[in-house]
Amino acid sequence: QDSFQWRVRNISFPVETYSVSADPATNQLVVRTANKKYFKRISVPDLDRHGLAVDEGAVSFTHCNRTLVISLRKPPFILQAEAAAKMERSAL
């Protein structure tokens, strides 16, 4: 899997109302509506653990069946670390 994903279920507004952005000050994703009815901060513990920043260009979101699906592409460092951990587990 090449991205982190979060799902916000039972959203009541059209997808055009939502915006997802990266907050570099807190290193979190921010989900908000234009009408100020919904606000949520999402932390990414894997990025925090490795001291990496959230990249605004790596964030995308879609809407399907009253669910907002937020995706964040994993940085190459995280992909390499996951591959190394997988090889360690398979060697056991």
C-alpha cells in the first residue's frame, strides 16, 4: 500500500463543501467545511515517529456513499522502512 487512508463516515454536506489541507505548524491534516460546520485535525504518527513533515501535494480526497476518503501518499523513506521491516519479519 502506497498511501495512508482515513475515512470520515456519514458526511452530510456535498463534497465541494470540504477541504483537506496540511498544517505545517502542527504536522497534521486539517479537514474542514466552507460553512464551518465540521472541523477535524488528523495526526500521522508514522511521519511524527520519523520526524517527517506532511506534504501538501501528497494529500487527496474523494467522496463516495456519504464517506469522505482522505489519502496521503507515503514518502519514500516510509516505504523503504516498511519494506525493510517486512523483510525482517519474513526472515524469522
